Amino acid sequence: MERQFIDPAELELRRDSDFLRSQNMVGEGAPVYDPLNECEIMVKKLEMIEAAKGYDGPAAPRSCEL
């Protein structure tokens, strides 16, 4: 079995303590976003990290559509 490639921006997001804390707060009074809105927020955050770190974006634009 091959190892899957993990996007560098996603790795950075997994190390972001604020993001991890926000994920753990769901159900504890934190605002709960509908899945589409949450996806859009994740995409924006990934794009911000990519831009800050100088990574190239994906060849196809990210989409939140199912």
C-alpha cells in the first residue's frame, strides 16, 4: 500500500493550535457552521497558508460541491 501525498498547506493547518482548538470546541457552545460554510472557511485558510508559505496552488481549483 502506498502512502498518500499530504498537501503542505494541510500539514500546516494540522499544526495550527488555534484551528485544532476550534475543531474541539464544536458542541461546547462554539458556533456550528453548516458543512458548505465550513468547507469554504477551510479552503480560504488553506489558500492563506499556501500564499504565506509560497506554495503553488492546486492545478484544479478547490471546490466545496459534493
